[in-house]
Amino acid sequence: MKASASDLCQSPVCGAQPPGAGAAAKHLAGSVHVASAVVAYGTLTIGFGAVILYLIKNKREFRWLPDLAVLDTISYRAVVIGFPFLTLVILLGTLWADIAWGRYWGWDPKETASLVTWLIYAAYIHARVMRGWRDARSALLLIIGFATILLTFFGNYIFSGMHAY
């Protein structure tokens, strides 16, 4: 009898499935869920970086930095691109959770943190579009939003739950 790679290595790097995942680990929803998270968090990080540069330039004049209006526009457009992907992350995550664990939502710390992140970025978009918030007023929401992204991303190391790998 020949040994397979999965017999020799139980690491996720070798293709081992997380406990309880079964067929869900190979489901397309899981792959698109993770890819969407990479796009969402990447674009939202660009928005955070632009707002930090905005706040720096707002306090001190650095000629090598883009104009304040450009930085404000970059941060807003990054959120407009990243927010639909963040929505997709949550929707596909619920589908994948139902396949893997038999429930759509279980108030797992990562699920809860991702919902809070989504609500903060929704509030940012609402404040920009409906209330006309621009510039430094909206910057605080992006900073809080990025902090919740960090909590969502690194919360696995702090809290236990279904997403503790």
C-alpha cells in the first residue's frame, strides 16, 4: 500500500482539512471567500494609508505628498472598491459556514468582528454620501475601520472560536 501526501503531512500547507470542515474545505465558496477578503482588506488598507497621509499633510506641509483633495479621494475610492468585496466576504462566509458547520452564523469572534467592520465602513460611506462628511471628519471612521480590520484579522490569536486555526 502506497502512502499519500495527506498521510505524511497533516498541515494545511499540505492540503489537510481543518477539523469539521470535510467537503467544505474544497468548496468554491471558501476559495472565493478568502480571495475576496484579500481584495477587501487590501483596498481598505490603501484607504487607511491615504487617510494617514492626509492627516500628516493636514498638519505639516510636505511637498512630496499629493494634495489633500487627492488623498481624500483615494481613501474614499478605496472604500468604495473594498466595501462590496467586504460584503462578499461575509455573504460567502455564511454560505461556507453552513456547509462546514451546519449553521450560517454562530457569533464566532471573527464573524462578529467582520460584522462590526462592515458596519463601520457602511457608516463611513453613509457619512460621506448622505451627510457630506469629507476631509478630517471622515478620517476618524477610516481609522476605527482599519482598527477593526486588524481585530478581525488577528483576533484568532486572542479569542477562541471556529476560526481559530
